[in-house]
Amino acid sequence: MNKFLMPFLALINTTEHGEALTDTAAHVAGHAAESQGLADTLANAAGHTVKKHAPEFPNIIEILHEASQGQSPLINFIYEYRIVVFSTVIWLFLGILAYFAYRKRSIIPGGVQNFVEWVVESLAGVVTGILGRDGRKYVPFIGTLFVYIFCMNLFGLIPGMFSPTSKLNTTLALAICVFLYVQYSGIRNLGLLGYFHHLAGSPRSAVEWFLVPLNLPLHIIGELARPVSLSLRLFGNIAGEEMLLAIFASLGVTLLSFLHMPIGIPLHLPFIFLALLTSFVQALVFTLLTTIYFSLMSTHEEEHR
């Protein structure tokens, strides 16, 4: 009987306290609305966080894009491909420098010719020191790679400019070029069968041939991992360098914010000298690893000789 009457008693109790239930429901609805507003606020904040980029100095193209407010099609196009634009500016500068160094050659070099010859001889010494005399055929490619990367690393230290190597697409493109050229040189030097024999671990004994199913996938994975490691190492160091300079520059401006002027303490100045060293070291590391990859691919050719 009690079980039968319980729903009716609950209904009577609810009727008696209907006003209290109405107030409770309104209170719950209010909390739900506040929760929804908080959720919307968090979503907006997350959206703004995703849209923000890593701290870096503004370059001239970004400044022009902000000034035009996206109304100029030409500036919008340049802004969209600003990494390619800065990379093109750098190789055009290097091409003009090489032209003036080559145009007026003399037995006793001076000025630009002397500097360019010193750079070329130094790079040739490093490459041939690792690859031997046959490595001179790789000097144009490896030397150009070093100079180009070094200049791209330094370009971001110029006010209003930008380092293309601080973006992964630039470093990955360079690493892919190295990967393809290394594989091409391996096929050309060793032959197609010799190339696959090299990937298989150069087996000679029965035990080594038995381990080919294990060695071949490992060698292929190792070859494919090289462009990834090359690109990520260069990108990570240069991007970190750009972020470090921008953060300390912003901190220096914040310390003098009470002046309400766009000036600050140059806290980033000591790190510029560190960035100069890092730019050189990273270009050198990229170049030396490229040289070693060529050496590893031509090892068997030297053994046969």
C-alpha cells in the first residue's frame, strides 16, 4: 500500500512546494546560462590562442600588409608568399655578389674577388677533407648550400627582414634537395644494383645475406629519416633564436611601458651575438652532415677502388 501511495504523496508534496521548485529551476537555468557563457568565452579564448603565432619581429611585408588592411591584391599576394620572396631576395643578392666577383678577375685578387675566393677555398678544403679528391665535384652544391643557409639565417637579424630558415617548409625543401641528390649520386656512382646492394647492408657472407630482410628496411628508414632530422634541426634552432630575440625585446619595452613610448631596454642585444654564432654553426652542421651523407653513399665505391 505504501508503495502504491508514494507517487500520489510525492505529487501532493510537489504541489505544495511548487513555488520553491520554480525558484530552484530558475536558479539552475541561471547557472546553465552562466556556464554556457563561460564555455563560449573559453572557446573564443582558445580560438584566439590558436590564431596567435610564435613571438617574432615584424618584417616589412607584414607591416605593409597591416597598413593596407588587406585591400591591395599585390601586397596580399606578396604576403601570402613572403617566405619565397625573402628566399628569392637572398639568392638574388648572392648571384649579384658572385657576378661582381667574377666579372673583373685578376691574378692578384682584391676586394670582393679575394673574399669570395677565400670562402670557396675554405669550403673546398672542408669537403675534400671528408670526401677526398673526388669530393671536389660536390663542392659547388655543398658550398652553395652553406652560403645560402648562412645568409638566410642572418637575414632575420636585419631590422624589417625575415629568416626563411625559421619556417619548416624552407628547411624541409633544402633537406629534400639534399636527399634526392645523395640518392642520385649513389645510383650514379654505384649503379642501380650496387645501390640496392648498399641499402641491403653490402652483404657478402651467408649470414649477412640471411640478415638482408632486416637490414634493408632499417637502411631505408635511415635514409628517409635524414631529411627529417636535417630540416627539424635547422628549423628548431633558427625559430628558437628568433623567438628568444623577440621575447627579450618585448620584455625590454614592457619595462619602460610607463613612458608610453615604443622604446625599451635592449635586453636582446647580447643574444644577437649568440644568434650570429648559432647561424654559422647551424649552417655548418647542415653542410657537414650533407657531406657525410655523400661520403656514406660513396664508401663502397672507394672500397672497390
